[in-house]
Amino acid sequence: MKYDVVIAGGGAAGLMAAVVSARRGLQVRVLEPNGKTGKKLRITGKGRCNLTSDSEPRPFLESICTNAKFLRSALYAFPPSAVMAFFEELGVPLKTERGARVFPVSDRADDVADALERAARSGGAEFGRERLLSVRTENGRVAAAVTDRGEIACRSLILCTGGLSYPGTGSTGDGYEIARALGHTVVPPRASLVPMEAEPLCARLQGLSLRNIGLSLYEGEKLLYREQGEMLFTHFGVSGPLVLTASTYLRREDLRGCRLELDLKPALSEEKLDERLLRDFAENQNRDFINALDALLPQKLIAPVVELSGIPPRTKVNSVTRAQRQRLRELLKRFPIRLIRLRPAAEAIVTAGGVDVSQVDPRSMESRLVPGLYFAGELLDLDGRTGGFNLQIAWSTAHAAALSVREREDNE
């Protein structure tokens, strides 16, 4: 049997491509060696699945970190509003939470993956446990998928094999090698949306979550990123939404020379913060300095702030000088964290880098080098911030690829 299209990978992009292709009457075979589809999709968003960002295409593209211009055509053709309507039609009611993050009402990522697989199967898509090893071409175009169980003849093939993040879910980087073997350039993959290792001070703060703080990322004296939100201290360093997004602005794993500066009181200007300190000090003037910060800081953060301020902890508050108060104020607005390195790619939410998009048609996702070969999802050199942007990349690129396969079939 010769399939119209073979889809390598049963993750977010592969399942979307399967649904769109099958609904348009194509003979589809999905290769998923894991057996269970959507393994990474099922754990995304801590198992809740932040499946897109409820925003218009133009502001959405501002949150794409790499090759936003390439994504433009596919995103406008299948924007977040269309994705939301698509999943509602599949029987997955949605809700929009803070930050325009879209989740299933059930808070179950399994509902998203299961709905996609049901829709693909009901459209006639077949699923197999073969692992794609290579792609055979004839006269320069796709002729067959070569798997660990033999060849599968096909007219088109969509590579949706993912990146290197969460390898236990099947993202082992196989697609990069297959793309290289077919002549494609692969931009070196690197971790993105990944926690960071930092100075030992962070281990003392393990488990402390900070909300509504400002975070600035510096490389030397160059500001790379600044935003307000949430972060978390861990045994190895820092994590949480702000940190994960900040990691997308880094282009190297070794972060020595980089630092974070935390604004612990972003709602207060330096002048207003000084007024706040004066009020707190007036209320605690006979107490030791280290015992006078309870209303200002989380308990875990008090000792580190006192140490970094240089003010002896047993100094009476009424003896704190103006210069000492100024150092404290500056510390609260620019609390420093020296970084060491990014955590491994296996811990990243997504992988940056991938197939060079200059070798891919942005409207169809078809290879410019091998007719009949398409790419979708994380395998491409596309990545965005946290908040549903990377899954939207998967939906839009898979949708574009599947429609193009159908168009090719019609033309032939």
C-alpha cells in the first residue's frame, strides 16, 4: 500500500497533522514508536496543557524568540482563535486564565491528546509503532519512509519528531539526523524554557516562590530581558515562569558573567520604598535589624538580604544610618543572583535550534530541497516564550503542512 502521507511522530504537531490530513480524505499513517501518542503533550503545563495564548497574531509574534517572520504565514492561516475553535469542536471546552493562557476546562492535558487521537482515527488515520530511520527518495523526491520494521511507500512525509527536551517522552533528536541526511542544515539544538543553575545562596532559599517581582537578566552590563511575574528558588538555582522565559534570551549554556537582578518591590519607586522603610523602621526602632523586616520580606529571604546589605544583624533599627538604609533600598530593588549554567536540555520545556527555516517554505512547511518532505513543530528552528506559544507553533506549522500535502495530492 502506498500512503498519501506518512507522519513521523505522534506528538502535538504529528497529531494535528494527522487530524487535518485524515479529515481531507488522505490515506495517513502515523509512526509513533512509543505506542502511546502525545506523551510530552500529556505532561505539558504540569499536566494541564496550556495549549495556546488567547491573542491576535501580531502581538503573538512578539513572543516568538526565533524566526518569528518565518512563522507569520502559518500563524495567520491558523491563529489562536482558530485553534481554540478547533478544540472546542473536538469536545474539549476551554478557559482562558491570567496572562491569556488557554487551558482545557478539565485541567487535563490527557483530554487534549485523546481528542486529537480520536479525531485522527475517526478520519481514517492509521497508527503504527514503527520508528523512522531514514527517508528514501526517487528522482529527488520522497518515495518511502524507511523504518525499523521495513519500508512504507508514501508520496509525502511530515517530520514531527520533536527536539531533545524530555527524551523520556520520545524526543531523542532522531529527526535532526534524518534532516541532515537529506541535505538540510540543522542549527545546533540548545535548551530553551529551562531552569538555571546559580550561586549557592539559592539553595538556602530552596522552595521559596516569589510572586509579583521584577526580574532583569544581564550578560555583563547588557540587559537581555526584563519582566514582572513569578519565580522559584530550587536546590540548584532558579526556575519558574520568569526564569524559563529569560532562558530563551541566552545563546550559551555556560552563564558565567551573567546575572539576574530581582526587584523585590516593583510596585514602589525608590522614593516610595524609602518612605516604606522609614515607616517600618519607626515602628521597630528598638528591635534588632534582622528582626525588623518581617513585614517587608518572606522569612527565608530575610537573612540573605541582611547579609548582602552589610548591616550587622544585631544593629538596633534606630541606629541604622541613612547610607545603610540606601544600600538596603538598592538591594531590594536590585537583588543580585550570579548564574552558572543552564540546566540540561533534557529538563527544558522546548529545544531551540533545529532545521534551518531558510530551507523550508514558510507557507507550506515543505522542504525547499526535497519535494514531498515537510516539517512541523519543535524540529524546526522556532521557539517562543512560555505561555502556550510553543504549542501554537506546533498547531500552526502542522496545519500548514497537512493542507499543503492535500493541495499537492489534488494537483497531482
